[in-house]
Amino acid sequence: MNFFAHYYFHNKQGDNWHNAGLLFPDLLRIFTSDQRISEKAGAMQIETFHHQNLSIGIHKHFDADDIFHNWQWFKDTNHKLALEIRNSDTDIKRDWFLAHILIELAIDHVLVSENESKVNDLYNDLGACGKAEWLDFFKEKGFGEADKWYENYLKFISHRYIFTYKDTDNVVYALNRIYQNTGIGKFNDTQNQFLVLLLNNFIPEVKLKLSELHKILE
């Protein structure tokens, strides 16, 4: 799942560190050079109260992703969208990977559009987690680039770009950035137009499936 979906389905009101943990595996990967946190490492018990809650949130992230990626609708839809992309004559590469990310971003689009106040809650929770505790956590886990990560973390909070997911053009823009960052390539105008149309046609189905997703993630 993507950023907001993790927060929307599993945030705990008033538990800033748990809620930050829901996003941390993705934020670590994006904000530093090829660093990852494993599910086992995320679930380790740590004496510091804040870090315990952070680790619980990290574990919940992995648990939710596992459930989501094994959801039959997700697997069927990933296959269906990949075939639509493959058969579109737009020459978009890595169609299966692209369809996977498109589904996750489409879910965030719907959730953000309908729950803007909760997006504010997400950023407030992240902002309430202090630098000293983050740096201690990086040291305990043996991660590098702590200062670089924290600088990017603050930018992520201040830019509040998750709000841009309300616009489907911006969702495809985000998809394009992911595509570029993984070294696959960059969408041309024809590919962009095709993906915006594909996304808009797909969104009604996403809306119909959210209650089922909520149920399986409980």
C-alpha cells in the first residue's frame, strides 16, 4: 500500500510514533541510499517507549502490505491493468510493475479526496516525532545517513504533497517520478494521456472495493 492508505487504515489516535512507523519503511527507502528495514528488525522490542511504538507501527506496515498484496482483487486487477497497458500500443515498459503502483496510488487518490482532515493528522503526527529520538533509532538499528534522512523527512512534512493526490494528473505525475527513480524511463505525452484515462476509468472500481479492503485489514 502507499503512504496514506497505511495511515488511514491503521493509525492510532494520539500515538505519533506508532503512526510514523506505518510510513517508515517507505520513508527510509526513499530518503536514503538503498537502505531497507526488514519485518524482523521492525518487530524487535526496544526499551525506549517511543521506539517500541515505532517498531509496532513498522510491523503493522509489513503485515498490511502482506495482506494487501495477497488480496485476490489486487492480484486479479494487477493482471488486468498490466494487460491493458501491454496492449495499448503506448510502448510502456514494465507493465506489471506499473499496474501494481497504479493500484496503490489510485487507492490513495480516493482516500485523500474523501479524508483531507486525516491527511493533516498524518502530517501533524510526523511533525510531533522529535529529531533526537529519530537519530537514536537510526543508531540502534545501525542505519546510516541519519541527518540526510531527517532533512528529507522535514521536507516531506512541509511540502505536504500527499494532498496533490486529489488530482489524477498529479497521481500520474507521481507515477512518472517513481518510474524515473527506478531507472525505467520517463513517460511521453501519449503515455501520460493514456495513464490518466486508465486511472480515471479505474477509480470507480476502487471506490467499490474500499469497504472490502477495510474488512480484510481489520
